[in-house]
Amino acid sequence: MRMKLNRLSQLLLVSGVSLLAAGLVTGCGTLTVDFVYVASALAAGPNSYGQVDVFEVNSESGKMRQIPTSPFPSGGRNPVAEAAAPDNADLYVVNEDDNTIVQFVIGNDGKLYPQNTVNTPGVFPLAVAVSGPNLYLLDTYQPLPSCSTASPCSGSVAVFPILTLDQAKVLNPAQPVDTLGTVVANGSQNYWALCLSGYTLSAGTWSCKATESDVIVPTGVTAAASGAYLYVTAYDATAGGGYVFGFTANSDGTLIPMNNGAAPFPVGIHPSAIAADPGGNYVYVTDFAKADVLVYQINAGHLTPLNGSPFASGNGPAAIVVDATGKYVFVVNSQDSNMTAYSASSGTLQSLGTFTTGTLPVAVGIDPSVNDHIYTANFLGNSVTAFTLNSSNGTLLNSQSSPSISNSEPTAVAAIPHGSVKK
């Protein structure tokens, strides 16, 4: 296991994305609007597993309260990222130190039930995104025999198909539930390397055009245009400089490097997180080193810098989220312990103000359906901060009794609307 200082440094550069009743109303009550899932990296549970706190959110006050039996074991050590399934019926938790993704079925009461565990192709997974029928995962290192913490190599991206109930019947006819399928293969490989030199296609496998000595470290992943395109942020730990890797995502889950295998698109100095607007027209990238947000227009998958970009953020922007309407963008500034809210008009950002969070926020989530509440995981504050969004002007109001105490060192947050689970 790596030193905690190294883990903290990585968390500041990732984006891995994502409640309670006033009085004594439970998740079954009508006042619960959201369930929020906050993963904590500090091993505290059985078998040194991390934990996931589950909160219910009151629709009137935004107040958060842990549900009965919360927290739940994360199913592995050092959970660093989370994502909910498109139908909000499952939660996927990425455990960095075990190189695993654990799938939890979400009950109608918000409780988590472990269903399936799959291994990641590479080493030290750090970020995840779900779009349509696929889950996309970033690994810090490729699965190469020569690669280790003592001799690091560049990272990679992998694709896991999310099997539907009908597809899952083939695997488990007695009790089918949707689950993660086998990782989609890139020819003879089950991952796509992040190649600074660009890609070449041989025997159905995309590989780096040249032998590379630079170590490319991934930091964030997002899908755009209803999953048609995938974008990965990374930085060159050897020579410096930031990049966005673009891929066309086929319906079968395979990825094709953009521009017929061209080199990645240069982006800032140290990109830390990435998010696409719901219309698939713009991509927003935070630069941890420059303290700004870069905006790119998507044109048939290709990125073009937007006029007026970049836009100033706070210090150490570590995570970003776009609301379901595409009208507002929120960036957590880890070194300032606050969050900047922006209005977004044709990609152009205008600051609406900064709002105090807990100490060292490293992740931000928003309910993609109700779109009324925003949550930040505060790593050193051991807490989660909740805000209520004014949808007419984008301003934020601190929710009642916020921040709420979580387990130590929270790293990720995801939210789903109450009543959305169909199982």
C-alpha cells in the first residue's frame, strides 16, 4: 500500500464524480429527495475495507442524515471513485489498492447490497464514468510486467459493458441482475494505453507508434454526445504538460483513437478533472497548476478551444460537474476549501460566486435527475457539504446542518433521486 501522502496528492488531481429527512422521515417517506453515497478511503471496516456512507436528503431543507445500517463496507481497500448506473439501480465503487470495481445493488431504501466484483486490467484504478451501456475505467499504470511503483509506466483506459437483465440471464438464469461484463478487448489487449506519440493499428490492436519513455498519468474521464465520444485527461509526469485523449466509442464498447490515431490534444499544464455538458457540445477541463477552467467545443468529436477560454477558478481545482440542463458548472477548489459556481452560455463561463465547503474538497456530485442539490466530499474535513441550487440563477444555499460528518478521508460522492430505483 502506498503512503497516505501519495494518495492525497493523487486525489487532488482526480476527478474518479456524483440527505436526509427533517425530523425522523426515512428513505421510504415522501420527504426524501435524494440518496447520497460518500466513499471514504481510510480503512476502517472489516478486513481493512474502506466504507460508503449513505445519506438521505430532505426535499424541503436539504438536510442530510445517515440511513439505518450506514455505513457499508466498500468491498475493498482505498475506494477512490464512484458512479451510479444510468437507471440508478446500481452503484459502482472503485477500490484502488485492490484493483477492483465492486457493483452494489441499490435498494428502494437506499441500502447497498454487494453483487459482483471485477478486477481492473491495470494497476491502481483512479477514475470511472458511466455512459449508456458502458462503464469506463482509468488505471494509473498499464498491466505491463516492467511497470511498478518503483518503475512507473503510462496509464490506460478500459471499457466494461453493463449487461442488462436479459443479457445477465445467460450468466445466472436463476437470479439475473444487471452486472458488469468482461472488459472489452483492444485486439489482443484488454485496455487502451495512453500514448503520447499517437497510435498505430496492427492486427486489430491500437498501440503506441513509438517506444515511449515519458510517464503519462491519467486524471479524469468523461463521455460526451450520449456516449459517442470518450475523453481522458492526463499529464506528462516526465516532461510536463497536459493532454486530452479523445476516442470514438463504438456501440460494442470498442474505442478508436481520434484523428486516426493522432497524438493527444495539448491542454494546459496539469489537467485534473473533466466534464462534458449534457448536450455533448462542450468539454470543461480544470487545470490544477494554473487555477483555471479550459473550455473546448466538440465538433464531430474533435476539440476546438473556445474563444475567451480559459476562465479563472480558485486554487487547486480538483473536480468539476455540469448540471443536467447544461446551464451551470461547479468546480471544487481543493486548496481554497470552496466551490466556484458558473453560468454557462454557449460554453462561456461567468462566475456566480464562491461557496465555502469543508477542508480540502476533492470530489463533487449532483443529482442528475432532480438537479436541486450539490454535494462535495471534503477529504481533510471528514465531511460532506450539501448545497441547494437555485435553478433560476445558479446560486447556492448551504443546506440545513451542512456539512455532515462522514467517515475519515472521503474521496468520492455520487447521488441518485429517491424513487428512481426500479428493483
